[in-house]
Amino acid sequence: MTGFTLRAPRDGDGADIADLYNQPKVIDGTLRMPFTPETGLDDWLSGTNATRRFVIAEGEGRAVGFIRLLRHEGRMSHVGDLFLAVHDNWHGRGIGRALMKAALDVADNWMGLVRLQLEVFTGNAAAIRLYESLGFQTEGRARAGTICNGEFVDHFYMARLAPPLVRSAADQEENP
């Protein structure tokens, strides 16, 4: 991991996230709409709480990537949704992998989530390879699930179940 660091969101990141959201590869490669305004993004990012976590990738003093982990509520409180985006100029530097690993750590070791899920366009081979390398599996395909540049495109539903839980200290003492 060189050229960037991971951190929590802070005031002023909204402008960088708006710029990131409006990058051609982000618009074409995610479910984001074009022309995302900056207005309200700082408040959205500062809304981190028990159900929503953000990790920012910072490079050259700017937010150049982020991941959002959103915990469901009620009977699905063991499930989290992920959304990842990296600025076009910062692709291929390991930011996506670093952000995913940070989110997996938070989900597994701090939030106790059992299931993480995401959606990815079927043509986004690099993202699919990344997710598969981290234990995600394709569970379904939404045919014509999204419109992008005037065409209907398919996307995959992918999910990862948490690794087996570590046995408690008492269990380990009784059954070494």
C-alpha cells in the first residue's frame, strides 16, 4: 500500500467524494448516477454510526476512494451491504483491495456481521476478481437490472459469509 493512507471521513471530504462520483469509470462501473452534487455529502459522510461505517482512502491530500459498510436492521442485523468507489486516476494502485480489507476487518471483528453483500456489473471483471479473491461468491444475476448509458445491463449479486468464529477461551480450555 503506497501513495495512499486509510482513515475515517472528515469535514471537507464531500467535495472530493462528489468529484470521485462524477468520474466516468465510477459512473459506468457502479450504480451511481451522473452529476452528483457536492451538497449534503459532508453531512452524509459524518453520519457514521452503529449501522453505517465509511473508510476513506487519501492520496496527495485528497479523498481518492472510499467504502461504505451499511448494517441492516431488525432480523437482518447480521447482514451488511458494501459500496466501493475509487477515483479514475487512482485505479490499479491497490486502493480497492485495501478498502475492502478494512471493511472486512470492521465487519468481522468489530460489528460481528455474518453476511456481507454487494452488487457488481457483470462486465466489471477487475472488481469481480477482487471480490472473489476476498471470498465473495456470485449468488445471482439481475438481467437488465440497471440502465447505463442508455443500455440495460446485467449485474451480479455477490456475498461473503464470515469465516468461522473463533472459539471462546472457555471452549478452548475445555477442548484444547
